[in-house]
Amino acid sequence: MTHRTEAELEAVLDHIRQAPSEQGTVELIVGRPAEDEREVLAEGELTVAEGLLGDNWIARPSKMTPDGSAYVETQLTLMNARAADAVAIERDRWPLAGDQFYVDLDLSEENVPPGTRLVIGDAVIEVTAEPHLGCAKFRERFGAAALKFVNSPVGRELHLRGINAKVIEPGVIRQGDVLRKI
């Protein structure tokens, strides 16, 4: 698989920065039924206790909790669809990033700081402070330049790797739904 170069990624920054700031759309929903498995969903149900139903977040052990149980601050992950497109090159490779929601919305620190609430479909979620950074798996799937891009100072400011969130009010979310800041 061909990966984008640093120059190619830098060239799309303006396009990523032009994502809507107040209201956007859910471009893709992905369940992760097991490690390294992805299932593209037309719709998903969010619950306060389990996050995205059918996703393996609830079963993942966490170093952040005393008993190793799932860490609610990382219940959901959202990635800017424009950033996903930049690193993945092809839309069918977006799910490899490992996020559940790919959205056309400005996910920058300035626009959606921790505590920001978003309405998605029938649900309400809240952005958490837990950082979401690129890792070795991300580098393996999208290349070293992509990892450097999302973890750079600009990448962190714009949250190019994405953000973590938790469910505040349960509901159903569909691909194509509007998501908006409250």
C-alpha cells in the first residue's frame, strides 16, 4: 500500500482546517467487535454503560482504572473525516485508523475542548480530556509520515488523530446524521 508523504499531508492542512465548526455530519460509523476487526455500520446505538453497542471498548482492559476495567474517558473515538481521508488515501481504509466515528467537523482543541457536548443523531456525547494519539499500529497502517503528521504540534492542536468522548445521553446514530455542538 502506498502512503502519503509529509509534503502531501501538509498540502491538505487547509482543507482539514475548513471543516465546519458548529454543525457537521457523521461520514462513517465503525464497530470494532474484536481486536483488529472492523464492521462498517449504517447505524449504531450508544448507551451510557457500554458506549457503541457491539464495540469491544467495554471488554478492553485499561491501565487507567484500578481494576483494569474499561476507562469511560475513552469510551468513544471520533476522527475528522478529512484527516482520515488524508492519511488513508481511500475511504475503504478509514476504518483501519481504529475510530468509531468519522465526522466532518472541526475537532480542534480550540473548537471542541474537553467538556464540549455534541448531539449526534438521538444521542449526546461529551469530549473528554484524555489525549488520542497515533501509535505503532497507526504507523504500520498509514506510514511514518502520517504518524508524524497527526502527532506533530499542529496535528495535536487540530486533533488530527481524533478525540475521545463518552456517552451522556443514549440514542441511535446513523451514517449521514448531523452532529452539532451544544
